[in-house]
Amino acid sequence: MTADIRRFEEIDSTNEEARRLGDAGTEGPVWIVARRQTAGRGRRGRTWESPSGNFMGTLYLTPRCGPREAGELSFVAALAVHQAVESLLPPPLRGALRLKWPNDLLHDRAKLAGILLESSGVAGAQVAWVAIGMGLNLATHPEGLEYRATSLAAIGCAPVAPDEALTALDAAFTHWLSVWRGQNGFAAIRESWVKRAEGLGGPITVRLSDEVIEGIFEGLAPDGALQLRLSNGELRLISAGDVFFPRPAH
């Protein structure tokens, strides 16, 4: 993937810059990276801490696809981030690296990276652009969050510079975007994602906007929805929500 790289010392948000590129009709792919963000954000409008030393960036794409296919890029991104971080870790630390639906990267069930996918309104049958925002905790991680976080430094990895992470991410996205565009498309992405899923076959809690439900995480539906088997035997399909795992017994 031959992507332009736009670097900023400080910016409001790399995803906001992607939106500005989209409004200007810029052709992707473009990497937007910043040392600091003043208004970084996560899913559902949450703030994302953006201290210097961590990787903060957005891959801006113009994929010429419909809204459904654009949504699949969330899982493409999760696989790319997993592969990139795996390549940065020493082999003994790689086994604890897993994916949490839909696209958080975990190490030993602590959040190491988050992904925020945003896209334009539909122009005809296609989205005009997609922004894949990524925050990767290289040097530091926030404390006191509802969902425990960690960083590469905290798990014992040698120091990784943001530029090193960008090189690994670019190579990984090149690979997984080609898989997604290949003969088996999202089916191949879905299969690869499930192999790396945390908690598959076990109990999870899913917090929706209006309810909290519990069940067994059975896998991904063909469209990427989470398959949750309820205690009454019903299979519930969930397209948006926050997943929590049982707390380990002490």
C-alpha cells in the first residue's frame, strides 16, 4: 500500500483531519499521525487520552464501497492492529494478544489498543471515505478506567517508537486490505478474526444502549454481528455494544 503520510506535532484529532480530507475530496490512502491530540475520542463519544509517546493515527481510505462493506473494515483494522503489535512483541508475549469484539486489542484481557471507524454520509450507493482511527498504548496507559488498560512498556516490551509502530501498521494493513479485497472477501476476514477472539465459547456480558444482557459468546454472524446464546437458548445477534468478561476469581 503506497500511502501518503501527514505528520502533526499537535492536532485536535487525527480522525477530524481525515474528515477534513474527505470534505476536500482527497484521494486515499493517507496516514495521519500526531504526537499529541487535544480532542482525541473513542467509541460512543468517549475521550481518548493522547499522551506523547503513544501511537495516535488515522488511516484515511477511499475504498469505493457501500456502507455494509465499509463496516467490515472495522474487523480488517482489528486484524491489522493485532498483526502489527504481534510483530513488535518478543515471542513469549505474543500468546496473550487477543481481539475483543468488535475491534479492541487486548493483552491478557487488558486493553492495549482501540480503534474508531468513521465514514462519510453515503454519496449514491458508496461511502466517499472511511477513517480508521487507532490509539496504541506504546509507552503509557490510562489508569482507573472501567475496562483495564495496559501498554507495551507495562507488559515488558522493549521501547517502541510511534514511527516503528506506523511501519508495522502500514505493512499489516497492506496485507489485510488485500485479503478483504480478495476472492473470499469478508468471509476470510471473519474466519481470521474469530481465531484471535478473546472469550469465544465462554460467558460474556454485553452492555447495549438500553439494556445489559449475558450469554455465551458463540462467534460472528456473516455480517460481523456478535452471536450471543442466551440462557433460554435464543441466539441474539448484536451489532453494537460493549463487551465485558467475567472477573477472574481470586
